[in-house]
Amino acid sequence: MLALLGLVIGLIIGIFLNVDIPQAYSTYVAVGILAATDSIVGAISANMQNKFDMPLFVTGLLGNGLIAVALAALGDQLGIPLYLAAVFAFGNRLFLNFSFIRRTWLERFRKPAGAAPDPIENKM
């Protein structure tokens, strides 16, 4: 419940606080946000599996963010879009974790295997 309250407060602050990010830093901010989103969705997935570990989450959040920003910075120095490696890696994991969360939620709302069939479904 505390995490949900923090999320709502953060969203409200983000909506009403007008922060302009310079174009030069937009790639760094984008991969940082993607890394953070990947860590958060991974934490939700781990929590649903009863495998959540706070130190692992915090170190993963910070480590993934630093690696993503470092790749983007190195790519800028070399003139190669290395930030795409972070985008592909975190994007792939984000979708995999989301698909696990979606399947888990759907299974929770489906009827048990021994439940009687719905008579309306049989008429179609």
C-alpha cells in the first residue's frame, strides 16, 4: 500500500512539476527511465512469485540504470548508438515480465477446472 501511495504522489508531482530536459540528455534520461521501469516490473513479477528481495531490487535498479547511461555515454563518445543495446535488453525483459504478470492475473480470475460450465457459453 505504501508503494502505491508513493507511486500516486510521484505521478502527481511529475504531472504538475514542469521540468525541461535538454535535448543533449534526452537519450540518457530515456534509457534511465527504461532501466527503472524494467526493474520495477521485474520486482512486481518477483513479488508475484514470492521471490522479491529488496537489496536485489535496489542494486538492480541502480546498477541497470548506471550501465544503461554508461552505454549511452560511451556510444555518444564513439559515435555509435550503443544505447540501443540497453533499449533491446531492457525492452525484452520488460515485455517478458509483463507477459508473466498478465498470465498470472488471468489465471487468478479464471474459473477453477472443476467449475460448472456457463450455460450462456454453451449456446454459442
